[in-house]
Amino acid sequence: KHLFIKNQRGSPRTRLAIDLDLNDPVDQLNILGVEKLDLEYELDQRIDFITSFKEVYTLFEKYVLEAEKASQGAENTFPLLLT
């Protein structure tokens, strides 16, 4: 029997075609091993995404705070220009 184990999430590690006997405990363990690799890969991808998102969001917050400070400073100097 041929079974194609394909990761639906895009991990290159789990794309392989092998001979499997689904009643054989060793083959069942191999399938579980492949699924474990797939889940670990997906978890790593999500952690990387969250880390990147946090870094970008922190920069965004920094620029928003700087813009707010600059706008408050501009409001304070505007009356001086009128006098």
C-alpha cells in the first residue's frame, strides 16, 4: 500500500510517499512522528509570527507616542505665534 502523507500547512518535512501498513504499530508510530514534526513546525511558525508582530506593534506605539508629543508641543507654541 502507498500512502502519501502531506502536510496541509506547508511544512516541507512531511511531504513524503512511503509504503505503510496502517495495521502495523511501527507504521502508526511513524505517521504520528510525522504529524508531531508538522505540529512543531506550525507552532514555531506561529511563535515567529507573534514575535514579529509584537516587535512591529512596539515600534508603532513608539511612533504614535512621539507623534502625540509633537502635536501637543505644536499646540503649545501656536499661541506664541499669534502674539
